[in-house]
Amino acid sequence: MPPNLDHLLLGTADLRDGVAWVADRLGVEAVFGGRHANLGTANYLLSLGSDIYLEILGPDPEAPSGGEPPPFGIAELEEPRLITWAARATNLAALAAQASDRGVPLGPVRPGSRLRPDGSELRWEVTALTAFLHDGLVPFFIDWGTTPHPARATPAGGQLLSFRAEHPDPAAVRSTLAALSLALEVDEGPEPALLAGIRTLSGDEVELR
């Protein structure tokens, strides 16, 4: 499992459906995290360890109409699924420049933020979400700066036991990951997929993909 894994993103075209889908599998309902005003999305969260969490990301039903479509194609998903992941890092501008030198286009670094239900604001920096390399199997990078990590203030949803990927061309994915010094097991599979093994609070072991 990548040592710098920050969080998993589960995309859904409808947040209520996504929360219910996760609750059916993990036996616990995610809590509302907040809204991303600049993306037109909102999220629900569950902790999967002290510094790892699951983010259920969907279009914000209260976002103004007419804006840019939400990232990762989540509005077109037919059912909830793991769409990508975030890796924790610092000095993202230097990281992105080094990645570009190695032929990996992470894109520009942007600030991000969301308002929590209590009115407080979380801030971070992130590499471009539009990069979406190898169908999301290659992560974007996030730097929380001085912001407390969300997993520490999020209800437990279970314990992440394993995390891996499948892709029709695993060698290509492994090559990109290696250029970014990322360790993720990638096996051959019929379609791109992320697979997370989780021990639920009741002790069952389930796999999200």
C-alpha cells in the first residue's frame, strides 16, 4: 500500500446514492464534509485510519447551474465507484516540475478549499484534477499545509487493509507511477479499476472498487 496514500475518492452522480452505496457495504453512514464552491461538488467522509479517509464525491445539488462540469466525469457515472486517489506530498510546484521533466504531466498546482458544516474552512494545495492519468489510477497530489488532516476529525468507517489497481496495460501504469516514486500494485485486468480492501467496524472484510 502506498505509504503516502492520503485518501480514496469514490465518485457518484448522486450524493445520496453514493452514501447509501457505501453504507450498504461498510455498515456505517458517512458524514457530510462540506462543499467545494470552485468545483460545484460536495462530499461525505469516513476515516479508514489515522491519516487515510474515504471521500464520497458528487455534484453539489445546491451549486448554481451553468458552471463547469464537476471533475472526473462523476456526473455521468452510472453507479458509484472508486475513481482515483490522492497522494500526500509537500512542495507541489517542484514535484510537478520534476514530473514534467520525466514526461508525466501533473499540470499546475492550484489552491483548494471547502466549507465544513460548522462554518470553518479547510485549505490545501493540489495538482491539477484534470490530469486524471491512466483513468485515475495515477493519483493527484495534495498538500494540507497547516490544515489538520480530515481523517483525524472524521468518524471511523473501518480500517484500510489493502489498496491496488488493475489495468489492461499494467506496464504503462507502473512506468508512470515509478516516475513519480509511487508504490502501487498494478495487475492486469479487463478494465481500469482501483480496489480497496477494508475491515469494517463489525469485523467483516469487504472490497470496494
